[in-house]
Amino acid sequence: MKKVNVIMPKLGMTMKKGEIVEWKKKAGEHVKKGEVIAVVQSEKLTSEIEAPEDGRLVEILHDVGAEVPVGEVIAIIEAEE
């Protein structure tokens, strides 16, 4: 199984960090590519993060309310081969 990193996206040109507002999935749950797994926000925008691959969400690295730098890994998916 390959591991796929889910990263904090850059929602705007000046965005340096984002806040995790909600996790739609829990660690251990199966996810489908394109399924919403989390909601994040910047100072101006709120956005949904979708699973990049089918697989299992094996680890959530940041809790709700955490402010995370753009590009940092927030979760790990164990992708199906």
C-alpha cells in the first residue's frame, strides 16, 4: 500500500496558514477519491479538502482548530493499489 499525504492547500495569494474547521472523516475510515474529508479556512475563504485517492484515512496529524502552514501534511491516506 502506498501512503498519500493530504496537505494544507493555499486558498489565496497571500495565505500563509489555514485553520482546520472540521474533519468529515475519522482515522481508520475508508475514503473515495474526491470525497470531502475536511474543511479548512483562511482569513477570507473556507474550502473543502477532498481525498486525493481511494483508500483508508490512517492518520490525522492536526486537530480541529489547529492553524497549519500552507503545504504542511495534515493527514495520511493509505491508498489502494
